[in-house]
Amino acid sequence: MNGETLAKTKVYVYINCFTFVNIYVCNYFGLYSIRTTNIGKHPGNTKSSSATSPTLPVRWKSHVKTTNNKGEQIKRKPRRRNKIGPHSDEHISRNHANADDREPTSYQVAKYLQCNPEFLDTYIMDEIQLEQLERWMIRKTQRSRKVTQSVSRNGRKTSLSRWKFCVHADKRQMLQDLIHSLQLRPTKMHVLWELASCICSAVNADGFRLYLTDASDSDALHLCLSNSFIDENGDPKPLRIKSDAAIPNYVAKTREPIRFSKGDDDQRLSHDVLDKSEMAHVMCQPIVYPDGSLVAVLELWRRDCGSPFYEEDEEIGCSYLVWGGIAIHYAHLNLVGLKQRKLNDFLLAVVKSIFQDMVSMDMLVSKVMNFAQRLVDADRASLFLVDSKSKELYATIFDVGCDEKTAMNENENELNKAPKEIRFPLGTGIAGQVAMTGEILNIVDAYADSRFNRTIDQITGYKTESILCMPIFIRGNIIGVVQMVNKRSGYFSKEDEEAFEMFAVYCGLALHHAKLYDKIRRSEQKYRVALEVLSYHNTCSETEVEKCLVEGIPLKIPGIDSYDFSPFVIDDFQKAIYSVFMFKDLFGLSRFDKNSLIRFTLTVKKNYRRVPYHNWTHGFSVANTMYSIIKNCPNVFRPNECLALFIGSLCHDLDHRGKNNKFMLDTESPLAAIYSTSTMEHHHFNQTVTILQQEGHNIFGKLNSSEYKQVLSLIKHCILATDLALFFPNKDKLSKLVDNEQFSWTVAEHRMLIQTIAMTGADLSASAKPWAVQTETVKVIFAEFYDQGDEEKKAGRQPIAMMDRDQPEQQAASQLGFLNGICIPCYTLLHRLIPETKPMLEMCNENLERWQQISQENQKKAQQQS
């Protein structure tokens, strides 16, 4: 064995003492110098290192290398004596006598390894187990923590670098830093910035750039963040890419990392791609979401004085990006959640505005524009509504900017000013195109789009760059267009489109309801005007009131309290005077105003339509019959009940149109839409209330509150009782109580039932009048029936026999059915409870016999003709 091989063997033997290697690695050997290519190889698989390791001279002092690889002189440091364990210098010197056979000292080996680091590198790769290396790394890291850590040129600490080789405490620290950053600024841009800064420090790069993806094309890059461009707060300033970024664009398309230096011959890139740049060495890596979609491209660079990027640098970056990608993903989820919460809060505010405040259209438009502007971070916002008649877009609140007051309640001052409306045809400009096509337009460069109208910019001096324009639908029709201008950070993204599309749905509902509210409000004003006009024409004149006062109220009217009184013997004005007399006779004037009573009665007369039967004569006749019942049965009903029965009888057919409830439902009358049951009866009551509410007509003005409510409630009950559809269930209930001897005048429900029967008896009192009055009444009843039958024929429906003008022979049969089925049962039940009404029952039976005779005669004539 020659001397050279012997010296090499001595070195191997010496450093195989792990104590020395442990001390040397932990004190002198830099962490960044350790390569991972062959770590963990089994010692048995080691190759001969003679070819890769420098040859050691026999005599150490004379052959220790004194120059480095560049030929520069190495300054010798003062000798550090190894005083550790059995391998100290003293121990070695005592056990070795001559210079040739002596083992090298620790100083000599350390100096040799400093000058020839590749020897130690080869040795560690071939001989050292991974577990041992990890123990060394832990000890080295712990010792490094005791020394004040230096700050790199980009301002970040290097304690988080060398991810692959750092201990768990350092990994935990890095994650804590990222989490802390995420909590303080939970945006994707800031997380990317922190991650890029960390990687830049870890690989000792001179700088970095972040290229963000485009909203419409995930493979296209449109925005750049650089550590060279930060604001006064230390935050990144986004820059739009104006020059061609060849390397980042290549990485964005391929999703593969790339390392490149000036002069490299790489077929994927142009050899002069870095010639005009200060960057000499570049490493680009894609940053992707867990689903593989591109977030950004990270570009790290070094100047000429720096070394190229190696595979180890790429591994460090990838290690950071694994954890950083998770942070970016959750930052994205957090951003989406915040936007959704913001959207939900606004939608709740919109709902409150619609269903609580019911604000005006202009106020709602202002709210929509202000929120839409904040939702997508736009500089300005406009909302145009569609005028379907003129085929135009119009707006009274055209432009809301970020410098304006955006608080919703602060816009009221603006709305109080006279609005200046602008209009332009559909298809004009970006908004016009969206209104025509119904498609969303996201324009990155407005001046590069031929549809953009530059006139507004030229007038205002404002520079429009990016536009997001979206239609607002309701029931499949476009009712408006919202246009956002100039996103303050970058361009409008796909996320902006999706968020705004969801908002547009609720925006459409809000605008639709606001339009309906405006229509309702205008309709209400029209209704008030119409009511004022109708009140003027349907209210008695002061001349009529004066005439009534001049003539005076009679002190006595013979026969007016008789069930046989004929309403046909007096004119309409006398009927009004007689009505006032009956009211005064029943209730006096101590609790009622005489002038109000006269006005009320005359106005009631005027509000009966001129139809054949359900006119003022019928109303007076029913009131007269009720007066006779109350007058002849003084202790049956209580005072307020009597008041309600008389006024209800007088007003029970106000504004009757001469058609029954079924006709109103069949023809889809507006009244039927308002009142689905007892249609006309509800309308009669509401007309009564309307008259009472007119000035000088409230005959109940002197009643206290509880009496007023009670009387109105009883009047409604009495008027609704005149619906014959309700007569049959009411009769059945009351008959059952009487038959079972359960009826009691002290039970309120029982009293309500007898009131309904009394109202029906008064309403049908023409059948209980003398024959002359009966036949005259039947004549006008059938005239009204035939008018309704004619209307039904015009509508294509066949009327029932008694309403068919072509079947006059059916009158007698109809009357027989009417008297037997309704009138006789009604008066019979009324007579059982109020015996004083017997004359009505008797007269009804007499009329029944007459109609039976007429019916028999008609049958004989029919048989003779057949």
C-alpha cells in the first residue's frame, strides 16, 4: 500500500469517528452545501471514490491545499485544537511516534475539508446513513438558533429556508407565519405575496415577480406583482403586463417549472430572452389550486453576480408551494365566503326595503348602483331601465362614482333634486348591446372594442378602461342593464360575473316590485281623485238639503208603520223625507245630528243606481218594512240592534248593478276579484261606510267608540244577511234551535240569527204586500232578470228559464217556487219567534194562492194550444 492510499485510508478512518464529523458538520459545514442526491445509500453500495476524491499527500503539512478552486490564496486561521474525547490532538500525538505513521490531526483534516468540500460531500453521500444526517441537522439547527439570525436583502428572515432539511419546529413556524398572514389579510393576493417572499428568501433570489391569471382565460396572465414595486405601507402594487413575458407565459401554458440562464440553449425559449433584462438567472414555477387550475406564475431571478438556480432550489420552491397552495385555496374560499355574506346582507337589505320601506324607484336604483359598485370593486356604476314602448334605455340616476356618498340614506338629497333623464336607443353602446342580446359583456379594454361609445369620455375627461355590463331579467324579459366601469384592482373576473349574476336576480325582483309600488301609488292617487269626483257627483247637493229643511220632517205619516204600505205612491224625494221621519220616530235626534241625517239619507238615495228593481224604491221599501217590524215589536231588539237593522235595510243594496253574484263571478267582474263570497253584499256595506266617511254625513258621530264599532259591525252583519246563499244555513240553524226549544233571547248568537231572518223577511217584503204592490214589483223584478239574461246570451251562455226573455210563461212557476221555497219558510220562522209579524205570513200565503191560480190557468192554455 503506497503512501497516498495509506493517507486516504487514515482520513477515512479518522472521520469515521462520528465525533469529529459531528463537530465539523455542526460548526463549519453550511446546511445549504448538503446535497440530497445519494442520501440514504447503503454503505455496501458505495463506489470507489478515488476518481472523485482528491488524493491526499503522505505528509500533511507540506501538501495541505493553500489555494481554493479559483487559485486565490487561502488565509489560514489560528489553529483550533480538538480537545474532545480520545481523538484529541494530545491523545493522537501520544499514540503515534513518527510523522509518516502518525494519523492526521483534527486541524489538518478540518483545513483539508475546508479547501476540498467535495471530498466531504462524496463521503457523506456514500457513507453516512440518513438517520445520522438528520441528527446532525437537528443539532446544527439548535445551535444556529442561539446565534442572531441575519436578515436577507429582501427584508425576510432566513430561518424558514431550506424547507426540505429544516426540523419540524421550523416547518411549524412557517405555517404559523402563513396562518397569521391569512388572518390579517385573508386575500389571495396577499397570501401569494407572502408565499413568494418566503420562497425568494429560501432560495436566496435577488427578486421575484408574481404573474396572476386573467379572468376570462385561466392560461393567460394579465397582472404582475413585484417586490420592486410596493406602496408606502409595504403592500404590493399591482402592475399590468405591457411587455411580453415569454417565460411566465410558457409556464402558464405547460404548468411545468423551468430554470433558465443567459446564454442557455433551450429549445423551448429564445436564447436572447434575457438579453435586455437585469436578470441573469430565472426560475419560474406554476402556482395551482388543488384541482389543477392555475392561480399564478412565480418568477424568481438572480443577477449576473449570483449563481444559477439548481434542482435543489426548485425542490425548495415546490415544498413551499405545496403548503402555500393550501393557504391560497382557503384564502380563496374565505374571499368567496365574505363576498357571499356581503351579498346576502345586501339582499336582506333589499328585501327590507321592498317589504318594509317600499321606497321609490329612484331610491331603489340608487341603492342598487351603490351596492353593485362595492360588490365588484368598480370605480363607477350606471343603471339603465328599458322602455319597452319606445325601445329605449333611460336613466334618471346615470352615474355613481366611488367618491360620491354611497350610504343609502345620504342619496336622499340627490333624489330631491329635479332628475335629468337621459335616453338612447337599444343597441347603442355597450349597455344598448346587452339590452338587445341579453348577454353579459366583460370587456378588458374598452377602447379596443368597436361597440364602445367614446363620446362620454371625451366630454367628461374620464378614461374608461374595463367594463362589466349585465342585463337584469324579470319573467324572462330584460327590464334593465347595470354597467360597472373600471375595476380598481385589475380586471373584472369570472367571480365578479357570477356574484353579480346572482345579485341581478334579486335586483330584478326589487326593481319589479318598486315598479309595482309606483304603479300602486299612482293608482292610489288616481283613486283618490276619482273618489273625490264621484263623491262630488254622488253626494247630495246643498240645494236638496235646504229643500228638505224647508219642507221639514212630518210629525206623523198615516199608515207608514203598516206592513201593507206601498212605496209606489210617493216620489223619490218624499221617500227620503219619509226615511228621515222613520229614523227620527225610532231613535229621536238627541244622539244624532239632524243635518247629517238628512245629508246621509239624500246621498244614499243618490247612490242607488237606476236599475229596474234594485233601486232607491226597493231600498226604501225594505227600510219601511224593517221600521214596521221594530215599531210593531218594540221590545224584541235592543237599541243598537234596531239602529243597525234600520240603516242596514236602507243601505242594503247601495250601488247595485242589477246583476246577481253568480253573474259577477262568471264575468270576472273586478268586484268579484275583491270579494269572492257575497260579492255584492260586501260592496253594499263598503259603499255605506264610504258615505259615512264623507264630510257632514256621519250620523254616528255622537256615539262613543265602542258603540260606533258595535253598530258598524251589526250593520255589516245585517247587510251580508241579505245574500240568499246565507239564508238557508241561517234558517236551518235557527229552526233547529226553535224545534228543540233551545232558542234564547239572552244568547248573542241566537239574537244574531233572528236578525238575519228579519233582514231576509224585510228584503223579500214585496211578496208580503197586497196583490197590486206584488204584481207591480214582480214586473220590475223580471225586467231586471231579463236584462241579465240578455247579457248572458251576449256572452254565449244560456240563462236560466226565469231570466230568459223568450219564456215569459215561466213567471208564475218561478214565483211559486220562490214563495214556497224561500218566502213562506222565512215568514213562518219569523212568526214563530215574533208573532207580531203574522200579517206578513198571511199576505204571503194569499199571494201564493193567486200565483197558483195563474199557474193553473197557464197550464190549461198550454194544454189547449197543444
